[in-house]
Amino acid sequence: MNPAYAWSSVRRSHGQTESLVHSRSVSSETADIATVSAFSGLPESIDFFVWAFVAVAVLPQTAFAALGSTMGLLAGLAVWALAYPVRGLASRFFRSGHGPAEPVRLIGARMVLALSTAAVAFVPGAGHGLAAVAVVVALRVGQGVGMGGLVHPETAESREGRALGWVFGAAMGLVAAVGVTAALALSVPWQDYLAWGWRYAFLLALPINLVALFADLRSAVQSSERRGLALVSPAS
């Protein structure tokens, strides 16, 4: 056999092996990022769907009952949507480098989100009029600030994993929100659900956000590791 041909074959085989190992390493890293991202975003996904139902089915018949069915529905949807422009502004603020260091920011933002969500369960009843509306709006703004503070550094390597995590987290959030809402709505008479039954779903924010906090910190560790590798690789 021609020695040059044999050496070329060995080099091609070695290159294919390295490519396969690198591919498996990237796939494993992507799966890890996706898992962490899914659990980190799970509370937001559940909140999205639970709040959507409350805005459509509960608030028009309670806090906004005096506005009539159509205007009450629009007011409920406006309160539901309020958190998302607030999240965008808060996210831009933190992405610009303001605020505390990443672990402190993640812990603080997660606590703000968890407490603002759980506090919805204790808002005054419809009999308190504008005071109840003001409390709901303030808590929704607090949720937006908390969500905006949960920004993670994104790189080309992490983008695919975060996209997959967003899909999985949204799917899990939809299933969990529908299950919890249906269980609460069907377990008590509708008038009791409107009075107090819907509130229990928001209390779940405390344990769910605790789990998500560990995912946030794991994500911070992953980002730190990727930054470390990026600094080391040019020297190697």
C-alpha cells in the first residue's frame, strides 16, 4: 500500500473521530442548556396562561364588573398585557450593564417575580373598587420587572439550546396551567371560584420559582464556563 495514501486515510479517520466527538459534545451542551432554560422559564409560561384565563374569565366579572362585559374584558386583557412592555424595559436596562452582578440580580429578580405573583392571591375583593384594581396593576408591574431582570447572556453556542428550552418550557407551562386552572374551576361552584378559587393558582409561584432559581444559577454557571473557555481557547 502506498504510505502516503495510508497516512492520508489515518488523518481522515482521525478528523472524522474528532468531528464526531465535538458533535456529541455540542449536542450534550445544547441539551443541558435547553433543560436549564426550560425550567428557568417555566414560571413565566405558567403565569402567561393562568393570567390569560383570569383576565378573560375572572376580572371582567369581579374587579371590572362595573365596566360591563366588553369593556371589562378589554380592561382585563390590558392588565394581563401590562407586564410585557414593563419586562422589555427592565430587560433593556439590565442588558445595558446596569444593576448588580449576575447571581445577585438573578436571585433578586426571581424573588420579585415570585412574591409579586404569589401576592395576587391576596388582592382585595371586587368590593374595594379602584383600590383592588390599583393593587392588581402594581403587582403586574412587579411581575414585569422581575421577568425583565431574568436576562441571561446569550452567545451563538447557547442560542439553539435556549430556543429549544423556550419551546419545552412553554409546552410544560401550558399543560400545567390548564391542569391547575381546570382542577380549581371544576372542584368548586363557579361563584366560589370567582370569589376565591382562582387565587390558589398564584400561590404555586413560590415553589415553582424556587425550582427555577436553581435553574437560573445553573445558567449563570454555564455562562461563566463558556466565557472561561472563550478566554482560554485562543491561547491554546
